[in-house]
Amino acid sequence: MKVEVLYVAECPSHPVAVKLVKEVLAAEGVATEIQEVLVRDEGMADELRFSGSPTIRINGRDVAGESQNESFALSCRFYPGSKQVGLPSVELIHRAVLAARQQGRS
């Protein structure tokens, strides 16, 4: 399973996002490395289709679903419905991990 946390420098939510992902992976018994990707500039944001910091991807899929936004930028991210500002819910991460595990079995 490929797990990435994309972020911008000085993002206050980045360390907490990594911690949340580690907790979900541990709870599911998934041992994999988390790749932390620093998005340095606008060009890199466009290339990576970066939806804001932090963005968590499991096997290349955004845990919150793919953005319909065609403009990408070095900015903070808002996750609708989440109780924690700037972070996806634990449930979104959990569902993404479960979906990736199911894909790996098919």
C-alpha cells in the first residue's frame, strides 16, 4: 500500500495528519511507510494535482475523493464535515485504507 501525505512548508496540520494516518494504519494492522511530500512551488502543485495542505493519498487516491478543481495551489486545505480544521476525519482515512486493502485482494 502506498501512503502519501502532501503538504506545504509551515503547515500546522501536517504533523497531525501524519499521526492520524499512522494511527489508522496501526489499527488496521497495515505496516507501510508513509511518504511525506513537500510541495515546494506552484508548478509542483499543478503537477501533483495538489488540493491543499495536507492532502492524504492512499494508492494515489485522495482520501476525501478527487477534487473537481482544476486549479491547484500552495494553500491550506478545508475538509467539509470534519471536526478538526485542516484535517480529514479519521473515518475518511479509515475508509480509504479499507478500500485499498480490498483492491489489493481483487
